[in-house]
Amino acid sequence: MFTKIEDFTAEWTSEAELTASVLDALTDDSLGQEVIEGRRTLGQISWHLVRSLHYMTSLGLAFEAPSRGEEAPDSAAFIALEYRRISNNLLNAVRTQWNDESLRESVMIEKEAWLNGSSLRYTIMHQVHHRGQMTVLMRQAGLRTPNVYGPTYDTWVEKGIAPLI
């Protein structure tokens, strides 16, 4: 749980840039990659990351929604650009509409109390969860995955270091 806006700002800034780097590595052709038939595609997961940030308005934050509906766009560049815009909107809303006291307030969501500071932590964890899914799909689509929390297999090989198995 976050108890200080300053702490959330630092972590969100870092995590949002990692998410943006994954989105930047997508191509239009890769957006249709599925794990199995009938499940979310890489494009649908990436667009879900954009749209899900706006769920924070249910906690009382007000900021502009994504500029497109539920259907995933067919442009990877658009998704990455829109992610950056909505991510910045979320951060600005938290910084200007809440204070440290607000993080200890709770909101009822489906008959369950959610602390604002915990909801911010969950939002970051949600991003991390879907980034992990995306990197697997990116590999299946033949894309190079960016370094996120450390070097990728490809990065190690390029440095002449045997990757750990």
C-alpha cells in the first residue's frame, strides 16, 4: 500500500516507462498473436492496459478516458502513444486530486472496502501481470522483448555471456 503520493509517483514513473518500452516493441503485425485460439491477443492485452488505467475513476479520480472504445486498435504505435497519455493523466490526477491523507481513505467497490493506497499498488501489479503475458506473446510473434527488470536472453548473448538456464 502506498502511504505517500511521492512514493507512488516515483514507482509509477518507473513502472509506466517499463510498460511503455514493452508497448514500443510491438508491431502492427504482432497485435493478432494469441496464446491459443479464442483468447486475448497481444493487441487486446496491450489495449486493456491502456483502458484499465481509467478504472481508477471509480475511486474518485477524474481524468480523460482513452480516445477509443473497447476494441483494440490495429496500430501498435497508437496503443503506445495512448498508453503514455493515459498513464500521464492518471499520475497527474493522483498528484493533483489526492494527498497523503487520501491514500488512507477507502472506497466501496462491489461491497468491499478498497484503500486508495492499496488500489494504486494493485494498479501497478496489474500492469506487471499483463507485461509478463505480453512478453511471452511477443516471443511467439518473433519480436525481441525489451529489458524490463534485467537483461533478456538476447541481451546476454549479445554481450557474449552465457544466459542462465
